[in-house]
Amino acid sequence: GAGVSQSPSNKVTEKGKDVELRCDPISGHTALYWYRQRLGQGLEFLIYFQGNSAPDKSGLPSDRFSAERTGESVSTLTIQRTQQEDSAVYLCASSISQGGQPQHFGDGTRLSIL
Amino acid sequence: DQQVKQNSPSLSVQEGRISILNCDYTNSMFDYFLWYKKYPAEGPTFLISISSIKDKNEDGRFTVFLNKSAKHLSLHIVPSQPGDSAVYFCAASGTSNYQLIWGAGTKLIIKP
């Protein structure tokens, strides 16, 4: 489809393992965002890409979290040495330009850390 | 410090009636506001937005009202339909700032 695509849709892993989450934005959207949503809470900003650069990484919770984007397209969010508090839905969004609204969201990856 | 607050975790409305969802914000630098709708296991879907230069924006059954002096906005859905049952999120940003600040959401239940 033409929307934002995220994979996997669900991920269950053991504490201490590394996980990689993928996002395919809408074609032509230069801005890409990662958010985290914990149960019963609003979305929490993690990181923003303009093209392949990340001008703002301020929302990343710790140095275990990293993200990259290549070809001004696909982005991956990597969490190393996962902890139980990392359990959440990780949402990716894209918008047509920097500061452009609205942001269009994928269906998220539900991450469960055992 | 929550900059965007949705104080009602849930709201139940009879089908055909008006649904009013409320949102308050604290940051006077916010100048653009959005409402998103979210079904379980899906990402948020954009509904309607409003710039701070306006006090009302209407799109079909959905109208957003902005009261800047009160730092309050509301989403009106008229008439409410069963498919409107979802969690509604209010989000805010400055036009110079890409980052959206989100409320915690209000679960709307439309009763048949």
C-alpha cells in the first residue's frame, strides 16, 4: 500500500537481547519520526530524521537506543540489551517535509520483553 | 510536566448525539493543533487540525474549536456513529518545531 509500513508487527524477546525495528515511510516523505507508546499513555517522541540525518535525538531514552535512515527511505530503530521497561508499541510516522504536518503513522511494532 | 492534557480517560455517547472531546495545553508557544483517532492495533489516523490564527475548523462531521486565551481546544463529532468508537488523541506543535506533543488520549464509546 501507499502508507507507512512497519515490521515486525509484534516482537517478543528475552531481556538482554537486541532488537531491530523497521519502518518504510510514504514514498517522497523526507521527514521520518519514531515514537513510543506505553500502555495507557500518549505518544513519546524518540527521534526525528530529515533525509538521512537525525537533527534531534533528544527523545532517545538511553544509549541502548539508536536509529538510522538510509536512502532517505527505510529507517531502523535498534534497542540493545533490552530491558522490561522497553516493552511498548513503537510507532513510526512520516511527513512530506521538515515541520510538515500532519504526520502519517504506521501500525506500530508491539514489543514485549520477557 | 504534561504540556498537553486530556483529562477524560473515557467518554460514552449515544449514537446520533454530539461527542465533545476536550484538550488543554500549557505551552503558549504551541501554534498548531491536531486530532488523531486510533483503533486497537493500528497507528493513529489524522482527523483534523487547526492553526492558532483560527478559532474553528470544520470537516464534515468533525469540528475543532480553539480558545487560545483559555489554552483549550475541543473536537465535536456530530452526529456520532458507531464507527467513531476509538481512542482520540490531541497533539500540539509550534510551526517551527516538527515535534508533536501528545495528550494521553480519550476513549470514545458510541452506544447504539
